[in-house]
Amino acid sequence: MSVCACTNTCKACKETKAQLEIHRLKELLCVIRECAVSDFDDRAVKLAGKGIGDDFHIPLSRFKKILESL
């Protein structure tokens, strides 16, 4: 993904960033489902997030809410 000169403040960049976050969340959920993790703790989130990239950050509480809503 190329970086535009607007420093990611324009509507197009914000939408692209949101789409990327959604894609990474889906990847994270797939990894956790494959591992059959039933107790979602910090360790499970760290293990699942290893293949996604260092720039992926999500608070554990938000992650739990997303999983509970599925």
C-alpha cells in the first residue's frame, strides 16, 4: 500500500485504513479458530497475532467483545 502525501488524513486513506484493520481482524479470528483456543487470554492473542504483523494492535478487551458478538 502506498502512502499518500496527505499524511493519512483524507477520507480515502481513512477508509483504506479501516478496510485493512477489518482484514487483519478476520485473519486473526481465523488463526484463533484454527488453534481452537477456548480461553482468550493475552497469550492466545499474542500467539495468533504473530503472523499478522507488528503494526497490528488491538486491546484485549475490544478483541473479547468482537469474539463474543460472533
